[in-house]
Amino acid sequence: MTVQDILAAENELTHLLGAQQAIVLSTRIRLARNLEGYPFPGWAKAAQRQEIAQKCWGALEKLPRFKKGHFLKMNELSDMDRAVLVERHLVSKELASGKSGAAVISRDQTCSVMINEEDHLRIQVVKAGWHLRGTWNIAEQLDDALSASLKIAFSEQLGYLTACPTNVGTGLRASAMVHLPGLCLSRHMEKVTRALNQDGLAVRGWLGEGTEAAGNIFQISNQQTLGLSEEVILKRLGGWIKVLVEQEWNARRKLAQEEGARFVDRLARSLGILRHAHLLTSAESMNMLSHLRMACDMGCLPEVNRHLIDRLMIEGQPAHIQARQGKECESEKRDSIRANTVREALATFPEVVSPTI
């Protein structure tokens, strides 16, 4: 299996990203695990990392969920292919930037396991929309299956042992990808971020830590694992996501009510630019597509068009454009291809109307 196979395959996260979900695009559960008796990848010698990888490969290939999946070694992939995996949230930037790591990805791309990243194993499950319990159940099943065939490093006093102290304990990172244009346009996002941080939650951008919130999309996740049970972590995140969804809807309705025609004009201008631009940067495209997504959510555009906007957001990323061209492209060439793709996709879009929600 190759990265081109991943690009060609339809899956819920790219073709119907967050379908039926106006605000929560996806839910992710990640578990950090390490093998007993081996140093963490950052301290391990090359031969040890190879031995770790072989043990993990052997355990993963036996699991039904990874049958006919993708088994990828980072040192066998081009820079462009590794970037595609990052843009699809299948691997981290850290794994992609190294040469000794690997990834096992399920055929439907909802489950992936990174090998020899910061920890020996990073189990990840991602589902479109808001499905915290269902996503957690799948991750727990994978964890149990791997623990049955691998000796996992665990301390009765501390819990699961990890390379980074912030992951010690449960090793759990639960997160949601949320679309918050209302809170951003009303300039409330800074206040919301402070409140989340104070309650132990991190707010990151579209591609995770150290990235900007392109398209008004944020990742909300727990920061602390030590001393907290999985149940407490999940409940805290779930409670905050419920609050965020309510606040976002309130912000959108208030903007529409107070701005009136100016609110509709903002959305219509974004559609007009996207329909006629011949050069579009990734940031421009994401931000204006964010406006159109909100328009679909609020009845200003038909809701059925939302999945197309989601697809354009993903396929308009730099590495995706280059992968489909089969070669690296200069930034202006990418901007031209992106604009052409968006123009064609939106050519038959109806006009923006006043909100119905």
C-alpha cells in the first residue's frame, strides 16, 4: 500500500468530514504506550529501535482492524508523501520528520498506530463528528489487544510510563476538532482559550501543536494525564465541548442579528472571491471556505453542500495538491491549482441568502 492508495480511498474523514455536524468536525483518542525493557525512542540505539518496530509490526498485523491496511516506513517515503500523512492527521509532524519511525493505518483511515515517535507506540482513533465514547471504545479495544501480545511498561504507582512526563499515567489524549468562526469573528476566542487552559485543556490549530487555527478550526484536548482517570478526562472534555457548541451557536446568531446585511455580505463576498480568484493561498482558501461552511450551517447555503466544502479544505492543503500533481510545485503554482479547483467546484453553487437559523 502507498500514500497514493490512501489519497484514492474514500473515507468518512475526508469525503464526509463531520457530515451532519455543524461545529464538531471530528473526535480523536490517542494512547501513548511503551514496551517494557527498552529505552524510549529518543534514547534507543538504531538496533533497538529496529527491534521495537519489528515487535510492534508483528503484533499489529495480527489485528483484524488493520487487515488490508497500510504499513508505512517513514524512511521509504518522500517528503511530499510524509507531508500528506500529516495533513490528513494520520501521523504527527514529529514522526514524519524522522527516519526511524513507521505507521500502521487501517484501510478506512480511522485507526493508526505510530511506531518509534516520542513513544514506542501511539495508538490513534479518529471518527467524524462528535463520538467520544465510541471512539474511546475502539481505542481501548486496540490497547487491550496489543497489551495481550506485548509487554507494556507500567508502574503500579505512576501508571503507563511515557517519554514525556505530561503523558505519564493514563497516556490518554482525548480531543475534538471544532469549527468556531462565530467566536473568532466576535473576538471571544482569546477569552475562551484562557478558560479552557485554566481547566487543563489545550487549544491548538488545524494541524496540532504549534500551528495556526486555519479556517477557524481548533483542536481542543486534555493536557494532564497523571492523577486523572480516563473517565475524568473524557467527562471534562465532553462537558467543555458541549459548552463550546452552545457558545458558538450563540455567537453566530448574535452576529447575524446585529450585523444583518453585513453578515450575509461577508459570506457572499467569500463565495464571490472563491468563484473568481485565479490565485488562492492555503490560508485565504481555508478562511473563506470557513465562511461558506458557516453559511451551510445557518441556512444561507444548502446544507448538502457542506461535505464539498470540507473536501476542498483537505484537498487544498499544499502536500495534497502536489501529491495529486505527482510532483513538487512552487507556491504560486499551488495557489493557481488551488484556485482552479475551487472555482470549478463552486461554479454551480447557489447565491448566499439570509440565515434561517
